Amino acid sequence: MEIYEAKYKALDIAEYIIRRSVAIENPIDQLKLQKILYYVQAKFLVEKNRKCFVEPILAWRFGPVVESVYKQYSKYSSMNLYPKNENRVSISDEDINLINSIVNKYSNKSSWFLVEQTHNERPWRCTPQSTEIDIYEIRSYYCSEGNESICS
């Protein structure tokens, strides 16, 4: 089944995730941001059969990474992130609800818990380091029965 193209850029979704995390008093660091972005993408693939954001997700040493987001936020290392951009992108209410379900589920988990969790899941495990994690593999894995990673 075809996967439809994304409506958003990863940096815009990252900025929204940071804003939401601060709003629910659970600020996140850049490592956790990467894992939440990955699970947001998975949620969109399963629930809407489309990507949330355009950019590929790569299999890096500490789990899934969107390189453009990494370049923007890696300088903050393990510090909590706070919203920087006042020019907010327009995200539909339906999409916000999907994003919030993942942010609400994972923003209170440690970054290293999420690294370990993604390392134990097939899409990252079966992708050679520094290469793109296949979106069809992501959808297939998270659609499988009994997979709780992206369920609310």
C-alpha cells in the first residue's frame, strides 16, 4: 500500500514537540526529541498512512535520528530544549492530537530508556548504521499485533 507524502518539515514538528513538552512541564533534551520524532513518524504511518515530515530517519548509534534536527539542536547536548521560533507552522488539529499522544506518552521517559527501546525494535536493529530506516519497515513493524510503542 502506498504511503502518502508529508505535510510538514521535521524542524517544524520538532519545534512543536519542544513547545508541547514545555507546556506539559516535561522539557526534553535533543536525544529524547529524536526518539519522539521517530515515534511521531511511526504513528502517522500507522494511523494516517502518510509521513508526518518529509526528511528521512537514519539509524545512528544512539537510535533513530533526523539529521536536519540533529544539526539544529545537537549543540544543546543533554540540556533541556525550549521553543525558539515564534513563527509557528500551521498544524491541523487532527495532526496535533496524534503528535500530542506520542509526546504525552514519552516526554516523561528518560532519553536513555528511549534509546534502549528503539534499539530493541526491528526497524532500527535491521538497518545498517548511518542509513535510512525504511518507512515501509516502520509501518509494518508498528502495525504488527501486540506492538505498544505507538499505541496511546
